[in-house]
Amino acid sequence: MVLPFRQCDDFWATWQHCCVTSPAPVEIERTESAEEVFAVPEPDVPWVTIVHNDPVNLMSYVTYVFQSYFGYPKDKATKLMLDVHHKGRAVVSSGSREEMERDVQAMHGYGLWATLQQDRK
């Protein structure tokens, strides 16, 4: 729809008057202190590898992975697998961050869902 020239001027004048506003000052409430934002992980707190339940892998395969990669006996591997299956996740190893990153990558290589985090008991 094409408006006549006069109506266009009226439209823009009305639009600028009603719709164009100047920015108002914004007040931001700080929720975190600088110490929290730049917090360095505590070196004494160990890291853990967590394996999560997934709908793809068989329970026998997960048990096999725990036995072959971590060297766990069948009983411990089965218990961890059942924790993953029933609780949705299980801590399968702990240590330094670098070791846990390596374990997580290995679990991904086996097709398992795994993450790492600091152990905060």
C-alpha cells in the first residue's frame, strides 16, 4: 500500500513522537562479587569422572567398558553400571583434573556419556 506524500509525513511524525524514545539509564544489581567471578579452583579438591545413563548402550557393554578401561573387577563394574542405570549417573574415577579429562575422553571414545566436575562432598 502506497500512502500519498502528505500521509507519509504525518505517519513519520506520529511514529517518531510515539515510538522513538531516548535510552533511559539502566541500573544493574550485582549478584556476584569479583571474588566469586574470578575464583580459582581449589587445588586440594579432587576431580571426578561421572558417567551418565543413556538409552543407547547395553548394560553388559557398560560393565565391559568399566572392566577394560578402569581395570575394575566384575562385581565393582556391575555395581557402577547399576548405579548409572538406576540413579542416572555414577562417579567412576577420581583424581587430578588432567586425569579426569583423559577418562572423560576415553568414555566418549567408547560411546558413553561422561562429564567431570570437582568433588564437593
